[in-house]
Amino acid sequence: MSDKYELYLGYNANFLTPDTIDLPQLSDKQQQDMAPVVNTTDQVARYMNYSLIISKKRRFPYFTASNIDGIKFKKVVRDDHWRKDDRISPDHQWGNELYKVPGSDFDKGHMTKREDTQWGDTIALAQLAADSTFHYTNAVPQHAMLNQRVWRSLEDYILHTETVDNGLAINVFTGPVLDKKDPIFISPVKGENVPIPYLFWKIVYFRKSDTKLYRVGFLMSQYSLLWDNGIVKEPLLEAKRSVEDDNLFMQFKDADTYQVSVSTIEKLSKLTFPHAVEPFTDDRKISLILKEVDVEKLTRESSSPIVQLGFSIVGLEL
């Protein structure tokens, strides 16, 4: 096994001292589905500045967790060298076989953004950290309209507009909603039907000048993009699911569309997240939220790039 893994220390729960922000807690059923990771007892796959847990059944991450240091952020060269993680069984992670079959009209969507890990004491360390995000364990199929436009706009807002420009330290949790009613990819992969996640969430933890710990959550859907472009072959059944400091992370112009309460993400993902002050409140029903966060619906209804790609986040302006 490569010596590079010695540098893979992973997500640091004490990054925002004095607060300890532990990894999201999986449900009992999800814990039984964690893919084993060599040389670990907790089955957490650690990389540089981020960690994740893989579902061995779905072969996608339940979540990824990253620390971002805006002061130590470095500009480095992008090297798209995707590979599987040698520490995890090939049977528990998708590789290029998913992205090269006919009908795979989607991107390898980073869950932890490459640039989010792109920091360190030296450019060399930042480069290694960025390169470590190109493991297939950190990827989920995303339609280009989501991955390269709206989702990327949110990621860039969090990283550049707030974190790097203001020299902040934050933690970010990201993931797909792995649901049994996810639509099926149009092309079998090695004879196997592959459910494709259509909901993606992101939660940011940060501290304001009042020293309190805050969190904000976001949710986006690519269901219409997948279905209308013939990428999935089964329709979803109706889901039945049991820098003013005051404006920190709140200036993402579509936040009123994509911003949701963390409790909503918990209901959908079945994960439990560490507590923090939450400036955004949401009393909408889940069924309404799922309709309102559909990316294709929103971009189709507005010709304005600002409306399509902008954000204004309640309480998220760092």
C-alpha cells in the first residue's frame, strides 16, 4: 500500500477550537452498511483535510467532511487523476466503469470540493491535498447543469466569497441522500442496476465574532435533469419519508430556494449532525421542499444567470 496514506490524517473534529465538531452520526442501519477500510476500526476513510464513510451497498459516500483554512489556501495545478482507494474493496466503490458506459451523461461530482482541501503550510502539501480528492470514493454522478453551474456556484460562494476572502476557518459536511427510491441508471453496469442519487446536501459550520458556533444547510435536486435527459429509466414514486457579521454566509442569492434547515437534511439523509446555532428556520413540508430545490425547474423558469447561479444565504455570510 502506498506511503501516501501516511499523510492522510483526515477531518479534524477540533479544527474550530474550542468547539469539537464530530463527524455526522449514522443510523443503526447505516452503520451496518459501512464499507470496511483497511487499518481502521471506525471505517472512516481519511484523506488530506477531509474524511468520508462509504456505503458498501450503494458504493457512494454517506457523507464527506472537510476542514477549510482560508488563510492557508493555496493556488495549485488541477490534476484529474481519478482512482479507486486501495484501502477499500473494489466491490464497495464505483470506478470508471460507472462513468464510461452508454448513457452516462453525467460528471464525476466531487462531494468534497477539490479546492476545499487545497490548503496547507506549503504549496506541495496543498497540491497533495487537492489531488487526494480525486478518489472515486469522493464522487457521485451529477448532471453537468448541477455540477458545473448551480452546485459549483454554491461551493465557490462558500470557499472564495466567504472563507478565503475573509481568512476564515470552517467545517463542511457534504453528501448525497442515499434513498431506496432513487431512480435507476438507464444502463446496467456489469449487469447490475445502479440507483443514482438525485438529492445533494451541504452543511457549513462556522463561528461569528460573538464566538458562537453556527451552522447552515443547503439542498439541491437533479431529478428533473436526470429524468428529462433520459439518464434514468424509472420515475420516482412519491417519497414517503418517516461581510456584516449578522449576515455571515447569508448572501447566496438563491438561498431562499436552496437553503433548508439542518433538521430537513437529517430527515432525508437519516444522519444526525452536531448541534450549533441555526439562523435559518424552515417550516415547509418535505414534499414542497423537494419540488422547490429542483435545479432544472428553477433554471428553466428564469433566464437570468444571476437568478440561476447566485445565492443569498440566511446567516451564512462569514
